[in-house]
Amino acid sequence: MDLKNIEWDKLDFSYRYVPYRFHAHWKDGSWDEGKLVTENKIAIDEGATTLHYGQQIFEGMKAQMSKDGRILLFKPHENARRFQKSAQRLLMAEVPEELFMKGITETIKANKEYVPPYGYGASLYIRPFLIGMGENLGVRPAPEYLFCVFVSPVGPYFKEGFKPISLKVETFFDRCAAHGIGAAKAGGNYSASLLPLKYAREEGFNDVVYLDPIEHKYFEESGVANVFFVFKDSTLATPKSVSILDSIIRRSLVQVAQEDFDLTVEERRIHVDEISEMAEAGACGTAAVITPVGSLGYNGKIYRFYADGKEAGPITNKLYKHLSALHVGDIEDTRGWLEEVK
Ligand SMILES: *Cc1c(COP(=O)(O)O)cnc(C)c1O
């Protein structure tokens, strides 16, 4: 990719080849030190567990440039720890926190010309992943693992800007089983979500919000993001469940809502029948930080929130502005959430 041809304001959220990525191998009980490579193809045994039995996990992070030109990461150690939890659930070799951080920082530094400058809403998306490799046939944990980190400059997740989306409340399909791998950032959860997403899009929705897999009564999360709701009394609530992915942005949003905006926040089971009490809704995750949700479609009815679902609600809006400003260092980072890549 020729740097001269990058139009930072026109980037979309798609893969772009940049020169370096990081690979580390695990074999016979230990990790090698890992190194930067330029080849973006991976040669893999045909029987590898990642290909047949879904032994695959990943993370998603962003590096952003501050106004004064520093490259900032948002809570990267939380991603490192979640990566280990995901590995535990899929019985994969855990990547030590130091190796995870090394992989990320070395990849960013080697590609630092590709970190979009401040002011475009763009970022360097970081994709660490771990796959089971090695010769294999039967169902068992892999004899070898590969930890990789690649990066790609991306524009804002939603090109149209901070516009509300519509979600279909999914009453048939589940994203994961109640005590399955929903809490792990595993590719399998995403493959399960593709078909429901296709159907929802055909019905005119942007995305899906799943219900709990046991009773189909309580909100879980969207396919790629956690969700939150602002009730008419200004209480912010976010679903509590063992089968959702513990979003780092959601945890940050909860803290910011309580500490910086004095909102009452509840992490609890949220019944679908509470839709009528909701004034605003949003989805949250690293890619978009917050995406306002303007309407929910449930059992053939459309429930519209603030401004008839055409604009983000005021609370969603101020949380978004605050969190986005925190990410790029525009607001003072009093909690030590930012880490500079030097
Ligand atoms: C990654 C992910 C999220 C968002 O997590 P963040 O840590 O906030 O980026 C939410 N739900 C699912 C299913 C995810 O995979």
C-alpha cells in the first residue's frame, strides 16, 4: 500500500495490507520469543484444530493518534487478560501478557506510518489472534499454537457517522449456548451469527440483538457489541449474563456514566417487556465505541426511541462524545486507561 495514496478521510473499515505483522509459536509447552514477519499468508497443517474444531480466538483493539502526535492504546492489558480467558475456555495455550503486549507494540511501531493522523476519526485497528495448528486428526487440543497480530488502518466503523441503527430482537436463533463459548471471543460465535444477521438485514434491520438462550426473555447482546438501554427515568441498564462477551468499552461506559455523569447504572437481567420503558439504546464495542440504536423490532412490532429513532438520544450522545474524547487523549485520562506506544 502506497502511503502517498492513503486518503485518511476516505478510509473504510476493511483490510489493508501493511508491511509487518507479529508471529509467535507455541510448541512442547513453551512460546518462542516471536518476531515480525512481512508475509500475510499462513501455511497451516490440513488437519489443524483451528480448521476443523474451531480452536480459534481473537481480540480487537485500536491505536489512535492524539493531538500532540502520541500513539495511544485504550486499556490494552484488559484485552491481554481477556485473551487468556478465551484461551482457557477453548483449552488453548495461553499467551503471556508480556508476549501479548510485545506483539502489539512491535507491530504498531513497525507500521507506525499507518497510524491515521489525529482528526479523521480513523484508527489503526489491531487484530491479535490465536489458532490451533500442527498435525492432527481427532478432537483434542492442538499440539502447536500460533499467536499473530496484524494491523490495518481503518476509518470510522459507520461511514454515515453517529446515526442510529435498527436492531431486530432475535426470538428464534441464539448466538451461543447458555454455558457455551459466548463469553469467549471465539470465531465460532461469529459463524453462528451470520445467518440470523442475513435474515435480519433482509427484513430491513441493521443488526440483531439476541435474547438469553434458555428462556428467550432477557436481552443478551448484539453479534459484535454489547448493548445498553437508557430508561425513561434516566437509569442506564446493561444486560448481565454468563453468555455475553465482557466488553471493555461497556465496562468503561458504566464507570464513566456513574462517575462522570452521575447516572444510576444497573447491570442486571433486562426483560424484553421492558422495551416500553426505554428512552434510548446503544451498542458498544471497540470498533465503533458507541452506536446509537434508534429502534428495536420485536415480534413484528417496531419500537422507536428518541426523536422517532432518527437521532441519538442525549445521554447516548454525551457518553459517546466523552468516551471518544478519552480515547484520543482530548480529555485528561485520570484513570490510567491510556497507554502510549513508544
Ligand atoms: C469484541 C466483542 C464485543 C466488544 O468488546 P470490546 O472489548 O468493548 O471491544 C462485544 N461483543 C462481542 C460478541 C465481541 O466479540
